[in-house]
Amino acid sequence: MDIKVIRTPNLKRNYTFSSKFMGSVGEALKKKIQVRAQAGVDINNKKFKKYSTGYANHKGVARTQVDLKVSGDMLRKIKVKSTKNTTTINATDYKGKYHQYMGAGRGKVKRVWFGSDKGFRKRVLPVLMNREFHRLNKKRVT
């Protein structure tokens, strides 16, 4: 399960973003995914469906306390790998894939938790890119 962020081209100049910068973009997205999931909402900002009564009793949590961190593995096992112009965010825990694609438990409840929401793409990513454009422009002038 991967998310790939590739730099957006600037038509006036050909910029090369460092792997360090792209890593910071990946880490920002990773943090956004973790915070959103811990708040109990999916990538469309809708509340996750409740846990089943049996699962909630077994784990000792409230049915409505769906934050995908009962064991902590799904949110802890998100990896960021960056190169020039690209960063890839990967969810390595198999349980996360079940929640995302096949659904968890007997009822096959899907909780689409892994991904970039519109807020990140429209607000956060442009700000990060804009800062880096300005930094690169200053570097070229001096």
C-alpha cells in the first residue's frame, strides 16, 4: 500500500527537489495520516464505523472509540522513503491493508484510513512546495 508524491513541475524552470525536502513532505503526510486516524476519521473526514461488540469487549475498548491504535502497529508501521523529486509513504502492517481494501472482521467493515486527503493536497502540499521554490530561487540568485 503506497502513496507516491512527485514534485509538481514549474513551467518556468526545471527544479530538482532534494531527497531531504521530499522526505519532509513524506513525513508531513505520514503525520497527517496518523493524526487523522487517531481522531477516528477516514480520508473523507467521515467517522469510522463502530467496532463490533465482540471485538470491543475482547480488546477492552468502547465500540465508538475507533482510532486504529488498539495495538498501535498500523500507525507505527508507516515508512517514508525519499529520493530526489519523489517520496513514497508505505503502510507495512498487513492489518492496515485489510481495513483499507477488504474490510475487517466478519462484517468486512472497510475503514479507508491510508491516503492523502483533499486538505493535504490543497493546503499543506502547496505551502511546502512554495517554501521550497522560494528557497531554491534565493539559492540561484546568490
